[in-house]
Amino acid sequence: MSTSSTTAPSILIIGAGIFGTSTAYHLSLTHPFPSKITVLDRSPFPSHHAASTDINKIVRADYTSRFYMELAYEALETWKNWPVLQDAEGRRFFHQSGWITLSNEGNDLAERIRRNFRDRGSDVTKDIEIDQGVRGRWNGLLRETDLQAIVAGYENPDAGWADAGDAIAKLMEHAVSRGVNYESADVENLILGDNGIRGAKTKDRGIYEADKVLLATGAWTSQLLASIEDELDMKDEDRVEKQVTAAGVCVVHYKLSNSEYETLKDMPVLIYGDRGEALPPPRSNHLLKFTNPNSFTNTVFTPTGHRISVPPDREQSVVSEKLKQETLDSIVKKVMPQCMERPVDYWRLCWDAITPSQDQLLAKHPHPRLNNLYFAVGGSFHSWKFLPIIGQYVVNLLNGISNGEEKDQKWGWKTEKHQGRGVHEKVIPKRELKDLDDDV
């Protein structure tokens, strides 16, 4: 029996980062009436607030978790083969530049990753000899790099990076072309009804209602849900802040000349121990990017006294001099000290939602009054690579279909405190943004 337009559920997706975009794309392929799907975000796509909107993002299967290694290989196949992940000239958004990891003393990340590759039977990695000869490789990428604290390294030719904003825009364009509605509006709050969440009210007083509501709101999730949690008098342990919290990292960009771009355009992604990473310059903008992974929260209190972390209400380009200097000293000066003498093109505080285990949260809210509210959040600074595929698993969630025992467990709503190591531990926040403000 075919589904009628009256029985097919309407779906409101709030947030247009990787989770919202991927879900909208896959729903446009499977929902019998794509016009009943609405994506709501404060910005036109690609959303400039989202952690997923950037000049480039890493795409790799290098994981200490075998689960995420397999998921990344699934994503890599789509990055290499899907026509929708190409630009108008047929160039792939994915650039297989390879990546190199340099390990400092006491860092076992590389060995744990390579053990997974070996156990899987797909180890194409090679050792990097940390000697003077390495300075001439990759067009002199490491010519001035501080290697004193580096004890080992490896390279993986299968990894690389992708044009982030372009890829997200292309998937959303395809979803819209199939009938999905995209609305630019800033959500003020959710509307609680007798049988769940009725919808969302925007700051311009617009009302968007739907049978099912998906929060793909990243670092803004606790902030958006707090008023509903207050209305339902939820205890701390039942609030979404226990599942995901907002965390930020500092990113710095340098504009390269044409000749500098030609030298570095084919460089691999560079992971410099636990201090950060450098990403190759895209052809479209010639920007060399460094990320400082030493993350932070921004804790505030709700009107009822509950602690949550939220991104500050200011432009993401506003970075304190103290945090700028830390980023320059910890990653730029160590990897490419020659950049210290040149002007910065721009700074950014990139915010994401991070879970205690760094697993994503793809789950239905367990509260009986919120039984039509779903989450697709918790990117934890490593989920961008899953853009092409993660939406199909969210669609299963919305349709009440299991993704399999292991996925359901990893991505589900947690009731017990996480024990053991995480998926992406180096970005777990251990400090507050206010402690990085400049002294006055």
C-alpha cells in the first residue's frame, strides 16, 4: 500500500551542518513527499555558524576505534565515487593528499591506529624516519619544523581532505531540488504541546510545526532545549547537557601567494603530535589552516540555575590575544615557524558539540513528553568526514528502524557515565573560555 501525503510524517530539521544536511539529503531520496521536510537554520546554506562549514576538513580512516575506522571506509567510498560530491567541472571535493602523523613522547595514538589497520588487513601506512632527510620531503614541508620532541611518525596515502562548505552546499542543493524546504530563520525556542514538541518559534515570530522534530543543532543544543527542560522540571542527570556539551577550538588561517600555494598545494594533512594540525591550502582561496585542539567550554547558568556550555553570543572571529598567542606558540611556531613573521588572514573559534565518549548522539529523547524529538548531534570534532552517509542512519532513527545493535548502543542516549578511553580524546575540554580572555 502506498503512503498518502496525509499519513507520511512531516519533519522539521533544525540546523544545517553535516547532520542536518546529510539527513535532508537522504530523506529527499526516501521520503514519499519531500515537500513535507523543512530545514531551518539561521543562515543560508552552507550555515556559517556550523562547525562543519569551513574551508576544508580532514577525511581519514585513521582511528583507534575499529568501529569508526569501518564507518570512515564506508564514507571514503562515497567521497571517491558519488557524482554529487563533485563540483560543476567534475572535480571531486575530496583530495587524496595523504596525511602524516608525527608522534611525541608518550603518545600512543599512532600505534593504536596502525594496529587497527594491520588487524583489518588494510595497512598501507609507512614509517617516517625522523632525521634530517625528512626535511626535504613533501616539497620541504618540514624544512623548519621543530622535531626535537618528535620520536616517531607514519604516513597514510589514503587519507586527505575535502572542500567543506562546497560539499555541504552541494548536498543541500540536491535535497532542495527534490522538494525539501530550506528556511533561513533564527530559532528562539521549541514549542511544547500535549503530545510532544509541536515545532519551533523563530525570533521573527514565525512558527514551524511538524510531526517529528530533529535537532541537528550542534554546540547550540543545550541552549535551545534548556527552556523545555526547565518547563518539564528536569533534573541535571536527565538534561541533554549530560549527553553533549558545547566546546570550542581556535583556528588560524594564512593567505599564501601564488608561488607559495604551488609549493604547498599537494602537501599532506599534517598531525603534529597532540599539539594540533595543519591542512593544505584549497585551490579556491590559497588559505593554509592550523588548528589548536586544546579546547574549552563556555559555561553559563540557565534561569533555573542549571550549568550548560554555550557558544558566546559574538562573532566567531573574535579571539583573545592570549588564545591567539597560545595557538601561535603551540602549533604554528612548531610546525612552520616561518609563518610567525607574516600577517594572519583571519582567526576563528570553531564550536562543536562533544560527547563524553566522542560518539555521536543519534537518538530519540527518552522523556515521554518529548517522544517526537530526535537528536543528530555530537560531532566531537571528528565527524565531518561522515557527511555523505550519516544521514541514512538518522533516517532509520526517524523511521523507528534499528541501525544494528552496535550502532544503536554507541549512538544512543546514555544513562551511565562513560568509562574508558574515547574516540577523539585530545579535544575533550578541560578549561573555560573566560580563563583565556585578556587581562584588563
